[in-house]
Amino acid sequence: MKYDYLIVGSGLFGATFAHLANKQGKKCLVIEKRSHPGGNIYCEEIEGINVHKYGAHIFHTSDKEVWNFVNSIVPFNRYTNCPMAQAPSGKLYNLPFNMNTFYEMWGVKTPEEAHKKLEDQRKDALDKMKSEGISEPRNLEEQALTLIGRDIYEQLIKGYTEKQWGRPCNQLPAFIIRRLPVRLTFDNNYFNDSYQGIPIGGYNKLIDGLLNGIEVKLDTDFFDDRKHWESVADKIVFTGKIDQFCDYRFGKLEYRNVRFETEVLETPNWQGNAVVNYTSAEVPYTRIIEHKHFEMFGDEVYKNPKTVISKEYSSEWDETKEPFYPINDERNQSIYQKYKELADKEKNVIFGGRLAEYKYYDMAPIIQKVKRLFK
Ligand code: FAD
Ligand code: UDP
């Protein structure tokens, strides 16, 4: 065998694995079906601005080891994600749900007033669950109504979520909405983590740093010559779709795709923020990203007279599109479990990442997971 590891996919999982294996003196070959490395964190430079080609990516973690690791590859900046949301009424609200949001929604000025209002808002849903003898919310709608109440659910959650996932909120898993903090402080930081930021110079610096010194073959799909690729290394690290690896024998898993409409605008500062969500079901896109705000702060924004924005349209995945988000509803999870049982029997294959584990992974947990494999 020529290689110790054949790594299928050069996304964050594959690139981190290759980096750590290479450090241990293992010989790795990475194959990647796209024409660039990096998977969904890849950026494209337009008008001197790093454009997040597959959707906005903000690195965040409370794991100091992971933070130090990524910063040893490329230093990160101080970007702090504070998205805004435009509601169906046209009004702008701060996210995540915090005292600013509650003030904007109900005029409440103190945590005590907000707490009272939230109790009122949540009461109906909690009573309903109690009367039905249910202790845990069974779906996203129940979770949102019991967490934050009806006004915010209707203004800021329902429309956005149903656009994003293409399914009614009462058919989606509750955990999706538990990603968002709810706070009785005036704190617009979207994450509770100790560390967050964007690599200085963009995510490609992170990927290129991880893959430095490693052989990478682009435009190469594992499935175009599976027999050959299975013969080149002792072990395979597979980060593609697990259902495809198993010849779809239990049926196809579903994914969500996002289509991006990117425009260059002749203005230095178009929306004043990196992320503005549109929560109305009537607006066809879910959010607009203005990429320069990830890397330029304060007056720096005005040094470039142009800006680049991307509108994000969420859609169902098909073979012609990239699979972005796994849809972890009951049907898909039960299919995935069957594939996992088969995968567990493959002694020479490591399955990892969003597609191979069919998991709604953020970037930092991907790195944690790979690092654990090397411990
Ligand atoms: P991927 O990036 O999907 O990489 C898999 C790679 O394998 C791809 O390059 C693919 O082309 C390649 N591949 C697949 N099949 C084959 C094959 N048969 N042959 C060869 N190559 C193959 N995380 C955060 O922490 N913060 C965020 O703000 C954030 N925002 C996100 C926004 C969007 C729109 C999306 C979709 C994800 C976001 N994430 C975010 C998650 C982040 O993208 C993932 O955690 C991370 O990219 C997963 O890395 P991966 O290697 O598992 O998968
Ligand atoms: N969400 C919402 N309104 C918003 C932002 C998010 O209802 O304005 C919900 C939606 O269901 C989404 C979930 O919260 O899928 C998680 O949001 P997050 O921003 O973490 O999703 P990402 O796109 O980063 O995976």
C-alpha cells in the first residue's frame, strides 16, 4: 500500500485528520470531488472581500485546546456574531433572544418585567403539555412555545424555521431551536462560547495550513473509481455521504441545500451588519450576509468603496446540489441508524463529519472529534 490513509473529502474533518496524521509521520492522500479544498468553509475573494461561498461561517468554542489549535494554524480576529432579524412587521430585532429583543418586542425595560412577560407568553403551551401529560417538548414548535412564548415564535421563529427546513415546525426536532440562547441581559452575542472569530485572511488560510505538505487530488470523486481508491491505502477516512457509501440500500437520506445569490454593490456599507435574518414567510430568502463585516470593523469598512452581499435561499436537496444540512427528523434518523450499523462493521474505514455521521455539526466539535481520534 502506498498510503497509510486515503482521506475522502477535504472539508474541515478530512483536512484536520490529514494534518494530525501527517504530524505522526503517516502518509496521507486526500481526494476531493470539488475543484477546491475546504468543503463548506471555502471562501472566494471578490473585490478584495472574502466571500463565504457556502454560507456564513463563524468559528466558536469554549474548548481552549481547540481554540489554540486553530490559532496555531492561522490567527483569528475578534468578530462577534450579533445578527439582526427583520420581522414580518418590517421591524428590526436583536438576536439571540435577549433584553434588547424583549424591549423591542414588548417595551419591557428590566429583567423582572421581561421575566413576567415571558411567563405569560409561555403559560398556554406549558399548560397544554401538562394537561396532555407530556414532560418534554416533542417538536420544535412545542419547544419554542415553552421556551420563549407565542409572540416571538410567530414574529421571529416560525417563518424563518419553515423556510430554512421546508417542513412545519411541529414536524421538526426540538434540539434545533435549543441552539439559540435566551438571556435576561442586554447581550447580543449570538453564542455563549468563550472564544469566537474568523481566521485573519479568511478560512482558506485555515484549510491551506491544515493541508500544508499533504498530497491532495481535486476534482476526484471516490465513487468514480471506488475499487481503485479502496486499494491505495491501509485505511480510509470517509467524510462523504454515508448512504452513498452503502449504495443507498436502505433508501436515500434527505438534506437541505442553500442557494446563494451574490451581488457586488457600489456602496461601502449596505446593511451595517454581517448577518440580517428575514423571518417572514413572505420573503423568499432566509438571510442576507454582507461579507466584509466578518473581517473589517469600524471605519475600516469604508476603506473598500464596494461591498458583497449574499441572499440565502433554502431548498430541498437533490443529486445536482450540495448536501448542506442533514435533516435529523424521525424518518431520516431511523434510516441513518441502519447505515451506522453497517458502517460500524467496516474495520478499515473511519466515518466522520457532517455527511458521514449525518449530524448537524459545527466546526469546533468537528475538530474536537478528530483530535479525540488521535488521543
Ligand atoms: P464538508 O465541509 O461538507 O466536507 C466534506 C467534503 O467531502 C466536501 O468538500 C465534499 O465535496 C467532499 N466529498 C463528499 N463526497 C465525496 C466523494 N465521494 N469523493 C470525494 N470528495 C467527496 N459551523 C460553525 O461552527 N459555525 C457556523 O457559523 C456555521 N455555519 C454554517 C452554515 C452553513 C450554510 C452550513 C452548511 C454549515 C455551517 N457550519 C457552521 C457547519 C460547518 O460547515 C461544518 O461543521 C463543517 O464544514 C463540516 O466539515 P465536514 O468536513 O464534515 O464537511
Ligand atoms: N432560528 C429562527 N429565527 C432566526 C434564527 C434562527 O427561528 O432568526 C431558528 C431556526 O430554526 C434555525 C435554528 O434557530 O434552524 C438554529 O439557528 P442557527 O442560526 O444556529 O442555524 P445555522 O444556520 O447557523 O445552522
